[in-house]
Amino acid sequence: WFDENLKFYGIDYKFTLDYGDVYRYMYVINYELNHNLSFAAVEGKETKLRRFDSNIGANFYLAKQRLNLLQIFIVLIRGVITSVRMSIHYREFKFYHLFYKNFVKIFFKKNVKTD
């Protein structure tokens, strides 16, 4: 089934996790897929903010769904480091605010104002 809580990021990862719960093996066709990792791409600040918001939200959501403490810890550490790095690079505190907003929303079910 499709999880309506995921918008873009996390959909393929959740599929892989769900598939692994049911099947032992996954077969992949011999195909070369050229993929652009959005965090490495040169893009505007607003695009990076939207991507970061969606990505960190999906990571928190999936970690909580699985109740995996190690994954939650890794997502937290990665999120802090990425939000600080992006905040410094773009001179924009909103990256850290998005990290905090998603953390509170997912783990404490409270909304945080984004403005």
C-alpha cells in the first residue's frame, strides 16, 4: 500500500523496507540509471529548503514507524549536521528550524510555526 504521509522523499526507501519484510530476495534488472542526488546539485536556496524539509520529515517518519532507535539516532545526528552545514552555507537559519519543526511534528505530534 502507498503511504500518504510521504510526499517524495522516502517513498522508495519505504518500499524497499516493506518489500524486505515480505520477501527475502530482490531481483534487479541490468540497467544503468543516471540519478542526480539533489543535495549535491547546485540549486537555489528555496529549492534546497523544500528538499531538506521533505527529506528530513520522511527520515524522521520512517525511523519512528520502524521504532528503530539506532536509525532514529542516526537521523538525528545526520539532520543536525546537515541543517547546521546548510544554514552556514546559505546563511539561512531556516534549515535548522525545519529540522526542529519536523522532529517535533513527528515525535511529539505538535505543529511548529514555520514563519
